[in-house]
Amino acid sequence: MNADLSIELGGIRFKNPLVISGGVPSWDILIKAIEQGVGGVVFGSIGLRPLSSHPPPFIIRLPYGFVNAYGVRHGLNSVEGELLRIIDLAERFDSRVICSCVEERVEDMIELARRLEGLGCSIVELNLSAPVIREILEKGLNIEVLEEITRRVSREIHVPLSVKLSPLILDPALFTRRLYESGARIIHLSNALSPALVLDYRTGRPALKTSNGLGALSGPAIKPIALAKVYLAAKDNPSIPIIGTGGVSTWKDLVEMILAGAWAVGIHSTIYLHGIKIVKELLKGLTKYLVEKGYSNVNQIRGLSYKNN
């Protein structure tokens, strides 16, 4: 007996709920993940032009996770060839490509979203929570600003629109409902947690080279926060597709995120901890769990945590 892992996000079918979140340092990671059988990958975040120019390091490993400061290092023109290559590979492996975009002006977001749709992205995602770009992060905490951006961008594209939110929002259920009403068809909860600081004890200076030395925390340490955001959003909005991201490292974490209400689940930091082989291990563990519990498809366990409460 096997279990059906397929899900839908905004009317787009994914063969399984596992998605590689944005911000990977190498496009080769996305390629290998697609070849390993992942349901989808997030390409980006990218802008029309680079928005970040600080030097490395971009990620620092700690005992409980990572502090990263990727920023937005790529403009679309410089990575268009890589994007087309990944979209072509994804089609051959029945995977989906979510294109994550970020810009400071809504007019630029519209232009970028249109271009990404034209290149063949299955879903366009607005990264309205970039944790190391203060102006964008601040916008992402203002529901009225988010509604306006979401409304204007969603009117200009035909593929589903996803909005990625910050873990700093206090009412994820409210944000989820109002952004869905404004035209988003998927809500992504959530980005890395900022601000976060790593000091070099030898010099007394910040280890990251951003303008203020700050980054964002990701990895296992933020899982309880990410899980809570998904739970709170999904409990009040069970029909709105949610991608749950944050601290998922094992198949048990994957199951818990779906039980909390996630339709799809993003992974990122665990790739650095366990390698790309983690993709197959997570999917194998999820399938075994479903079969042992007597479920025929993954959607049957979505939201059980609040349905049983």
C-alpha cells in the first residue's frame, strides 16, 4: 500500500507537499532537489536589479540553527538563463517552480511579476518579509500596505500569487484572510526571524557584513514559532492554501507542519545539515507515517491538530 502525496496550491498540482524555500546560495541545490523528487522549488528571491551588496559571509552555522543575511543579490537579467534551465528540468520531473520576487516600489513588483509569469513560473511569490532589507520588512508588517501591493500585483498576472510573510506579524490569521481577499491565492508562513546578531568574540564586531551587522535566524530553533504561525492562520482559514516553512529538519517535523494546517512545507536549513538526500528521507518518512496510520492521502491529516483540539 502507498499513500497519495499530491496537493494543490492555488489550483496548481504538486506531486508532493515538499518545497525548497528561497535563498539557497547555489542554483545547483534546486536542480539536485528536483532530481531527488521534490514537489516544488522557490527560485529567488530576485529583483529587477540586485538590492543587496554586502560581502560574505552570508550564513553562519550555530549549535541551534543558522543566522543568514542573503539579501537580494540577483537581478532577473543576470539569472534568467538559470531560471529557464530550472523550469525546463522541473517540467521533465513533474515539479513546480515558484518564483519569488522582491522590489521596493509596487510598479517594479508588477513588472517583475509579469516577466516571471512570462518565463513560465507556475506561481509568483511576493517576498514581503525580506528580513535583512529593513524597508521591505517594515512594509510587510503593515496590513494595509500589504493589501494594496497584493491587490495591484494580483490584477496584473494570471498565475496564482503567493505572499510570504514575516514571523514578526502578531495575527497571522488576520493577515492570511485579508491578503486572500486582496488577491493572494497562497500564503507562505514564514520567513527567517530577524533581527539576529552573531558577534566575533575575537574582534568584538558583528560576524555578518550587512550595513548594521544583523541577519535573521533560521533552522531548528525557529520551528515552534513557525508551527504556531501556521496553526493560528490555518485554524481560522482552513480553506486558504498555506506553505509552512521554518525549522523543518526531520520527517516528524514535516508531519507536524501538515498537522498544524500547512498544505505544503518548505525546507531550507536542513539541506546544509543533512545534504540533498534529506528530500527522499523526508518523503519516505511522510509516506510511511500515512500508511501506518491508515491514511490514503496526505490531505487527510492536514489541520488535524486544530480539528482534534
